[in-house]
Amino acid sequence: MYKIIILNGPNLNLLGERERNQYGSFSLNDIEKKCNDFATKNKIKLSLFQSNMEGELVTQIQNSRNNQDGLIINAGGYTHTSVAIHDALKILKIPIIELHISNIYNREDFRHKSLISKVAKGVICGFGINGYIMSLEAIKKYLNNEN
């Protein structure tokens, strides 16, 4: 049984309320339910964590180095600004997938730069909340050496 953690950064706790044209009407709880259903069906032990605070995300990343097989991160706005999150991810020896609900390359110029991409195995963006399941499928296949 693989252990995978999904980290969600700032403002993702307000999904369903904010910028529905970008993010849709699903809440973070809706996404977590879909992910937990997928995990149960695929024998994955899933941990989910959301924080608006950079340091809490860094701590979760650091803790993942010894107790997770893979990490999926939607760092929100920290994607473009956080050297601390980049540096924490760089320490990991487990596969990392960078995830975005919207296509960051169809948005403001400042969103085109990611400090996470260079340390991630891959990036999934622009597929809405389906990106979460796509990320879980991708990391599972990678861990099964099906890539």
C-alpha cells in the first residue's frame, strides 16, 4: 500500500467560493472526497493537508521525507514565490507532482514562473479538479514502474 500526501496551499480552502470562472464550484471538501474514494479503490493510504501558512507546508514536506512514498502539491500562490517550499521539496527522494486546477500558462504572466517545477517529476495543470485524480493515477503508475 503506497502512502501519498496531497498538500494544498493558500486560498484553496475557499474553493467553490472564489473565482468560480477559474476554479469551478467544487469545494476542497468535494475534492478530498473524490481523492479519498480513488485512494480506497486503489489501496492508497492518502493524507490530505491544506494551509495558508508557508511554514506549515514546509513542515509537512519535511515530514514526508520519512513517511510518504509520493507527494502531490498544489502550492497555490506559493508556487511562484516560495524558495522555502522549493528547498524543502528538493530534499525529498520521493516523486513529486506539481498540480494546478487552472492552466497557469493561460493566466497572468507572474503565474507562468514556477519554483516547484524544477524539483517535480511532472506538472498537471488546467484540468480542473480532475487534475487531482490524474495526479494520483500518475504517481501510482510511477511508483508501480508503469511509466
